[in-house]
Amino acid sequence: MTYLLGEFECKLDTKGRFMLPSGIRKQLEEGDQERFVVNRGFEGNLTLFPHSEWQKISHEVNSLNLYNKKNRDFLRYFFRGATEIRVDGAGRLLLPKALIEYGGIDKDIVLFAYGKRVEIWGRESYEQMMADEPDDFSVLAEEVMGKINSKGGADEE
């Protein structure tokens, strides 16, 4: 699978459906263009996964030791609200009402595609989050990326 990229503004209709932008669809492999899983994100947004990617993540999460209470708690929160959705004949995806409420989504949404997922944000929440950009983005970049070398691994110290 290729890595997704882009920022797309969309609108929900009164039933909670939105058109999957062709810019996202074109980036997906053929088998991943129709079937998705939408779930609660970590910052109050929703996260949309191609079904094949969701299968990989589910396998990883389900391999956690369930005798550990923190792991059980994480599984419950992670899978809470996860819903399989499919593109309809008109190219739309229907978001479950409970997830729309969780995400504080009204009509205008932003799809933020990166890696192997698409975050779904209410437009106002997305704009507020992006407005909170650190004064010196280079400091954050150094903290996060400073240990990665050009070979794709961590620098040796």
C-alpha cells in the first residue's frame, strides 16, 4: 500500500454521509477503495482506515497480553465505536451517528490523510488544532526526528 497524503475539505449531508474525495481514492490500492473501518481517534477526531490496514492493526492490538489490565483497558477504548463502512453507489461513506457526536462534527469536515490512515475532523476543531502550532516548529522536529539517520534507523550514540 502506498502512503496517503493530503488535506481535503468535505461536507456531511443530513444523514452523515460524505463523498470520498477522488484524491484519496486514487492513492488507495484497488482492493482498498470500497471498504473501510472508522474509529475514534486519539485527539477527539475520527480515524478512517482502509480495511486491509485495519486488519493489520487489529491483529497487532489483539496480540496484547490480556492478563494485563492496562492492555484490556486499551483494547476496550481502542475498539469502542469501531465500525466497518463501505462506499455506496454514489461514492459516499456514512459515518455512524455516535462517532459524529464523539468527534463534535457538524457539517464541514476536513480529511487529513497521512501514512495509512485518514483523520476526520470537524473543520473548526481541525483549524483550532492547527492554530496551536508551536512557535518554533524546528524544536519539535528536532525532538521527534533528531534521532533518525538517513538509513531509516536511529542514530547511534
